[in-house]
Amino acid sequence: MDNQETFRGDLPPQQPEAANPAQPTLGFTGVTLTLIVLNVLVFFVMCIKGVSFLSPSAQSVLPWGADYGPYTLGGQWWRMFASLFIHFGIIHIAFNMLVLANIGPFMESLSGRVSYLLLYIVSGLGGGVASLIWHPTTVSAGASGAIFGLYGALLGFLVRHRNIIDPDALKSLRKGALTFIGYNVLFGLTPGIDMAAHMGGLAAGFLLGLFLAQPHTQSESPPNARNAAAIILGALLVVVPLYKLPRPGDFLGEFNRLANIEEKSVDLFNSSTNKWKAHQLSNEQYADIVEKQILPAWIAEREALAKLQNLPAVQTKLKASLLQYMTAREESWQLLVDGLYTSDDAKISRSVIKGQEADQLAKKFGASDK
């Protein structure tokens, strides 16, 4: 942005007023204010419905439309749009809306309302696609990708039309941009921050800024044609991933289901074991509980977990550890059932040893000790 090319000399003689650099728009403008209101409204409705005000979990924002590869690529394409208006807590939305209030009015006045709205949405979609490509099993949400797109569009505009914007306006925008980017880079070094979405939004915005935003006195193509091109790009960003990206398995969903099944199974097993030791259950009654009430759900969940495909390396490794643990636990219970039915003390003893092995495996990833 520091390399300047004089645009003033390229203007036709009858339009000398275009030589004046563009001034920033002060205060809120229509589309920007609407976007901020929508974001805030969605956030407070989520909080009223029970989502945490400070630090909501990934699971709690999924029903509201957060972007998540197993769902989005499974046909719920609308999540790519809805996720632009969902945030992870008050700090997340407050910072994003403050930055949007800084860059939004200027880009809206530079682009025009329709083009600005398209710029915002398509940049957000670009961020969503990058997120789906880079880490499809991460729950992603927020306006950051779209806001990065606004700065990308400003950069794209300046590449073609340098010296159009007033230096004082650029100084103010540059300060806001550096603060915004610095904040996201800093926090992007910690888990849970979707830097892929930020960079995807920045890239999409830069591309759109090359043609969507034009000086008011010079337009190489009619606004409708440029807007149509942006709409086509946005449609491609939705359609192409649905057909070209592999749908990952729902590891988060299976992990949560496993946690619920494990809690219920272990509670029932422990209570039944205590009753058996107190001679309140016979061998056959104890074996029936383990065989008919515990093992079926456990085996079904292990098989469901084993079928998950297209997982990232970290989840693939965790999946292998979980399967190893579940298999050991299953073998322990199966040995116990066989030993109880046949009054085979050796099998019952082996089931105890196998259960201890499962306990050790569980400690590796925080599963409950049995």
C-alpha cells in the first residue's frame, strides 16, 4: 500500500473532481449496521437459550449452524452462511463487531451496498471453504473470515487504484487492520482459533477487491456484471466443496456418544458388581446384566467408531487408542460373562486382569477409571 501510482493523471479532463482522494465514511452505514445488529441479536438469543455467555462449547453452538465438516459436507450447506453470525462468547463477538464498525462503513461507501454485502458474504464463504479443507472436523464459527475479507478487498482495490484513498483514511484503516490481524495471529497460536478461515477470507476478499470495488468515476464494467461475478464465485464456493471434498466421519459426535455410553455402562457394571459381591445377585443374573444390558451398546459403539473415515491425523491416532481401550474393556466383560456362566474362576480372574489393562489404556486419554 506504500507504493503509490498517480491515478489523477489517468482521468479524463471533464472529471477533475475525481482526483480528490476518497474520504472515510464516519459513523454507521446501512448494511454494516444491519450486519452488526444481526450478529448481536443471534448471540443474545443463543445466550437466552442456554449457550454460555463467556465460553460456549463446540457442541453447544452446533445446533445453531456452526460450520462442521461432517454436517456441512453431508448436505447441510447452509451452515457455511449461518456460521458467519455465530460467535464463541462475548469477547469473540465484541472484538469482531468493533473491527467491523471500523472497516465496514468505509468499504460499504467504497463498494456500494449490494457489492459490499456480496463482498462480506463471499469472503466469509471463502473462509469457510479454507476451514473445511484444512481442518474439516473442527467446529468453526464467527465473522472473522468475512472481516478479513474486507481488509483483503481493500488491499485488492489499492493494487489497482493506488492514490485514490486519502492518506489519513488509510492511516486509520491501517491501524485497525494491524490491531485486528495482530490479535488474530496472536490468538491463532492457541488451539481453537481458525486461522485457515481467516486466511481464506483474506484471499477471497482480495480477489473480489480487484474488480468488485471501483472508483465512483471509473468503472470498467457495470455494477450488475461485477455483482453477478461475485454471486457466481460465492455459488462455486458452496457447490464445489460439497462435491469435491471428502466427507469426514463425525468423530466429535461419536466421542460424545461413547462418553455417554461409557458412563452408563460403567455405573451399571459397578453397581451390579457390588450387588454380586454382596450375594444379592447370582452368577447367572450378574452375567445376564453384563451380556444383555452392557455389552450390546458397547459393541455397537465400538463398531460405529471403527467405521469413521477421512479423519485428520490427530483424530485417527485418538480413534486407534479408543478402539484399543474399548476392545480391552469388551474382552474383560466377555471373559467375565463366560466365567460366570460356567463357574470358571480362571476366566473371572483373567477378566479382572484385562479390566486393569483397560484402566491403564483409559488413563491415556482421560476416560473414566473402572
